[in-house]
Amino acid sequence: MTRLKKTTLAVVILLIIVIGGGYLSARAAQKRIEQQLREYVLEHKISGFDLRGPVPPSRIEVYSEVRFPFVVVGSYAVPRDMHASYYRTTYLALPWGTYLLSKDEIHLV
């Protein structure tokens, strides 16, 4: 095997390990991120209303998904009658901690 082939193989293997580790790290952080968002909703008493009446903070669903290696997006939607306000927070999930990347607020009409 030539030196170029060995180097290429080593880089590909290293890249696969880093990407796999990134997805595992993000997957492990999902529950912690969902818990942080749920605490935020309850602490700030974020509530909404739908056609059946008021929606208390305990009924607002919090979700998270792995988007890329080391990236987790947590979100929740607050109903506003027939519309909703959608809140999305993006985190960098490294093995030693999570870091806030961005916060988005989308008002659907």
C-alpha cells in the first residue's frame, strides 16, 4: 500500500469515528436538553389557549431532535387559538457539556 492510500484510509477512519461520536454525543444530550426546555416553560409559566380553552404549561409538549453530529435542536409550540408560536433552540452537544448556539421564535399565522 502506498503512503497516499494509507493516509487516506486513516483520515476516512478518523472521520467516521468523529462523526459517529458526534451523533452519540448529541443523542446522549437529548433528554437533558428536553428537561432544560421543560423547566424553562414551567418556570416562566408559558401557557396558551386553543379551541377547548386554556393550555397550562404542563400540557405544552417539548421535543428534541439530532440534526447533525454534535447538534441538537429542542423545540416547543404554544397554541394561540387556531395558530401557534413555535420556539426552537439549537445546542452544541459535546461530551463535556452543552452550549447554546441559537434561539428562534416563529409566529405562525
